[in-house]
Amino acid sequence: MEQGLTIGIAGAGIGGLAVAALLTRAGHKVTVYDQFDEPGPVGSGLILQEIGLCVLAELGLRPAAEELGADINRLWGVASETGRTVLDVRYEALRPGLKGVAILRPVLFQLVYQAALDSGVAIVPGARILNVNAGAGMIMTEGGKTLGPFDLVIDALGAHSPLSDLPRHQLPYGALWATLPLPADGFKSDALEQRYEGARKMAGVMPSGRAAPGGAQTVTYFWSIRASDHTAWQALPIEDWKTQALALWPETEPLLAGITSHSDLTFARYAHRTHWPVVQGRMVHLGDAWHATSPQLGQGANMALLDAFALAKAMSGPGDVAARLEAYKRMRAIHVRLFQTMSWLFTPVYQSDSVILPWLRDWLAAPVSRIWPGPQILAAMVSGAIGAPLKRLGLKPAR
């Protein structure tokens, strides 16, 4: 088996750093390039599902992630107009002991970043990548500098990577988010809770663990907003928005008290796109650079971690580089297609201008979801288990 490939990775996100650590441990010479002077995370709290936790276990990071994160056993959503429960996903419906772990993105990033450094990965900051010669394995950066040649170039630059297709479908809705102290009471400590007014308004509260061992517990607050309304939102007094938010969910008043200006909330815009082909000469795409979508199913970081493990496993397999990259694509293609399709179908049910879809959600889909096998299917969907990704990669879930 060939060893010691030279590999250049574009992007020091969670997926890029995870694959860098795994490939370096397998004996390859890996360099990660990032445009920022100091690589760092972008985004809010997220839920690590069992599929992502299994990859973190391979990196030796699962215990730390579970210690710093918050266990999530349930996703619970209520229609504010009627008080009806319209989303109730319980992990235990799939199997006893199954859970998600909500964690602050900066915390997860730091764990994976340190693992990459400890593995001997070379990380080069201040490198804005503009293009790749996939046939020659050369990376072109801003300022005309050329890097390489590499035996393999990995595109881990995210949804707006210049190395993959631009998102063909910018989703009309995004979200405002903030990380806040966890109130003493009023919210479930093991559930992501949401409130809806049709599909046009949605607020969410998710426990998101702590920033450091022994630190204070936090929550991540989300507010759904049409992207075209963001500029107008910025122009209005923050108290006007808080009045709307409290009308939707009065119990969030203790949380919103910590938001005093527009700058306390970060706006995130979403896009839906799957880049094909995933392999182009010596270049391969990973994570959101391959399959970007809305966070409605909460799978972004988990899918990137699965990609990272699959690519590292494929590169330790038989054959030349091209054959190994084809093996990577086979390992992940079915799961990627399934979750891209499900996300595309589910997103407008919770974030859109539709009147019919939320009505169907509230009065038809919600009751049906409580009848077997609805709870099991929902739990499998949320946990990322549909398509058996762990079995395909030879990973075993924790018991």
C-alpha cells in the first residue's frame, strides 16, 4: 500500500481539520491552508449526533465533547397559535441510550484544531485560495502564489467554496442566533425547543454546554428570518424585534433580556447545493463544499466528520489515488443523497412563506408522527442513521 502522500487541504473548518488529523496519523504529509490569520469557527451551537460522535471517538475526542456538551434527548416544537405539539422527536424511540450532544461550535473547533496540531498537521494561515489545477494538484492563492504540487487536494472551504459550484439555490430564510447563559428554570435542560407561527416565524432554544470545564452552562437562541428582511431588521430598534419575539414565545423573556443590540445576534444565510462530481483529478470535495444545505436537520458538522473519516479510510485502502477517491465517493454518496433530499423536503415545512405546508405539518403530519413507525423514522432521521452510514464505514455506535 502506498504511503506518504503529500496532501493540501483548503479550509481549516471542522471537516478539514478532522481529515487532516486522521490522514497525518496514517502517515501522510498534510498541510492545511486557511484564509484567516488565525483559524477559528464560524457559527452557533450545534448537535453532535451519534454518527459524528463515533468519528470523534476515532480522534480520541468523544469524552471531552460529551463533558463540555449538553445531552439532548428530545426535539420538541409547539405551534404558538394552538399550543399543539407539532414536533416531538425522542432519540430513545430508535434505541435506548441514544442521544445527541449539543456543543458550542468554538468548543468543538478547538478540540479538533488541537487534535490536528497534536497529530503533526502543518497549518498555514493567511492563505486565501482562489483556484486549483486539479490535474496537476496545484493550489493558486490570492496574490498569484502557487502551492504544490500535491498528490491530493481536499476542498474543505464550505458552502461558498470557490473550488466548487456556487450554491444554485439560496434559501429564502436564514436565522439570527446568539449564545446566552442558561436560565435557572423555564427551559428543558435536555431538549431543543421550538415555537412556530406557521412557517414564517420560528424561535428555538437549545442547551449548548459550556465553554470550558467547570464553566457556566449556555443556550443557543435562534430566530428565523427572511434573508430579504435582514436589512430592514437592522434598521428598526432592537426593542421592536424583541416585542415580536416575546409575542411568539413569552417564556423567552429571561433570555432576550441579555440581547440589547443588533450586534448581539449573528445572521446566518443558508444555501442548498450538491456539487458533482465529488472527485476531479487530484481534487476531492468534503463537507459543505460537497453538500451544502439548511441546518433544519442539524447534520452539517456530522456529515463533515463522516466525510473526513471516509476519506481517511479510503486513502488507506488498495489501489492508486484515483481508485481510493472513488472508494470514498462510494462510501458516502448514498447517505449524502438521502439527507440532501430530506433536508430539501423538510426545510419549507418549517421555514417558508407557505400557508399549506405548516397546516399539513400541524394537523396531519404531527399526529401521524406519533404512530408507529413514525417515532422511529423521525429519530433515525434526526440522528443521521438513515442509510446506515456507520455500517458503511465500519464504525460501531456506543452502547
